Amino acid sequence: MDKNSFDEQETLTLLKELSIQDFLDVGLHQVAYIKRINTGGDLSDIYSIHAADGSQISVMDSYDTAVAAIRVNDLFPVTVH
């Protein structure tokens, strides 16, 4: 067995041992999600910022402002489609 096969097997074993809470915590302090919210009517869309665990952090008037707010807080922005 070569080193890469061993590393893959070890990784799979570790992943199988993760709890639900472990999965919820993945990226919690690295990633923030941006979700566009259609307000309907004549109002423009707003953008909701969420932590990796799904909890809402903030709401912004524009996508660019949401990205800037995330980056200022040393997080990586990801768009939810």
C-alpha cells in the first residue's frame, strides 16, 4: 500500500467518526454565506449573511456590501443559490 492510499483510508476513517455537531462547526469561523432575498414589489433585493451553521449574522442592501462586510471580518464569502 502506498502512502496516498494510507492517507485516504485514514481520512475516510476520521470522517466516519465525525458527529453532527462536528459537521455543523465545519467552516464556522472561516466561511459566511450570502443569500439573496427577494423583497417583492418595487423594493430591491436584500442580501442576508449567514454563518456556516446557518445562523443569520446580518442583512445588507447590496451584494457588494455583504461581500465587503464578510471580508472585513476575515471570512470567505460564499453565495447560496
